[in-house]
Amino acid sequence: MPTHFITLFVAVIFETIGTTALQASQQFTKFGPSVIVVISYALAFYLLALTLKHMPVGIMYAIWSGSGIVLISVIGWVVFRQTLDLPAILGMGMILSGIVIIQLFSKTAVH
């Protein structure tokens, strides 16, 4: 697997950590989770900037945001007991399908 995909994957993980901490920060009223939000997002955006050396911004952002949506929705369901209805699950399946299509068939996925 190319390094830029690993960098993008780690950026998605940091973004997901930051978003999870955002929920736990209770609107930035809890110090620990608030610090995690800031650090996680800073690392995520730094890694995204590195990824842009090898991928067009639209493709990189589609993969990053789509993966983040799915991961944070699963975390919201498991950790915060937030429900997902059938349309939400189907929509996220379409997002994942789009990411797979980009990766398998798009010639613009890499500079």
C-alpha cells in the first residue's frame, strides 16, 4: 500500500478521535476531551496536507470525509448509543461504495 494512503488513513483516524472527543467535551466544557479535539484535528489536517502531495484535493477529501462519516457514525452507535435507521445505513453504504469505486477505477486518485 502506498505511503500516502497510509497517511490518509491515519488522518481519518485522528479526525475520528477528534470528533469523538468533541462529543465527549460537552461543548468544550471538559478540559481533557477539549485538548484531545484540538490536537487530533491539528494532526489530521497536517497529515491531509502531506497527502495532497500525492492526491488531488477532491479525491483526497472524498475519501477522508466519507470514511470519517462512516467511522464516527459507528462510534456514535456503539459508544454514545445513537441510533442509525435504515436510510442512514444505506446512505453510508453508498458512501463506502463510492470510495471503493474511486480506489478501483479512478485514474485521478493519484497524481
